Amino acid sequence: MKRQFWLLKTEPEEFSIDDLKKQGKQGEPWNGIRNYQARNFLRDMREGDLAFIYHSACEVPAIVGLSEVIRSAYPDEEALQPESKYFDSKSTSDNIRWSCVDVRFVEKFAKSLSLKEIKQIPALTDMKLVNSSRLSVSPVTKIEFDTLIASLKGD
């Protein structure tokens, strides 16, 4: 199956690219997604896919690094835990409505690429981040991926 590309948003005060790096090779569950469209995108993710890490809800929202999916979508068990902020009273052990994937750190970019900068790149005008900025998980096309990498690495 062909590698796909994604963008995962996180609030750096809650979980940052540096936190992901600390997890090492075992990676981290990308859980707590409670939007149906974002959940469906998670369910499309496969091992080996690459995902940009995007810091949001901060002074300068930006792409800051890259991760790799190391486990395809599986049920987000936190939906069943009443003490969790991700608890979902409509989920049951037979029907967990939410999914997560596991990702591991690949790279922290030497420079970040802000949303303002992304919006100024003509090849990215149709990117989901630009048009549906509220989604915490979104697909990235191969052309968008290559354009972003070139911008981040100064090519």
C-alpha cells in the first residue's frame, strides 16, 4: 500500500514534539480525538505513514516536526474511563466510538513553518489545514508534503 501523509495538531503545553521525542521508539498513542471527521482520518492511517506535528493554540501555530505511524487505528480505550477527560458516555466496551493510532518521533525541524507562512505558499491553497483549520487530524497530499518539506528544509 502506498505511503500516505498527514498533519496532527497538538497543543504544545499539553504534548509537544519534544514530548514525542522523549517517548523513543515505542512511540505514543495519538488519542483523545473527539471529532468524527478527524476520527475517520485516523482510521485511514496505516503503519509507515508520515505525519507532520503541528503545534496549535500557542503564540505561533506552526509545523514543528515529523512523526511516523507505527500502529494503525485501534479503539481509544480512554473513551471508557470515566476519570479521563476523553471519556465518552455513549461508548461501550462492545462499541468504542473513537479511535487512536500510535506514532513515533522522526524529526524536529531546525525551523518551524507557521500557519501564516503556509498560507502564503501558492501550492498549499487547497490544503486542509488552510481550509479546515479546526481539524486536529487531516490528510496531506504528496505534493503538499513535498512542498512543506522543501519549505522547512530551505530547498
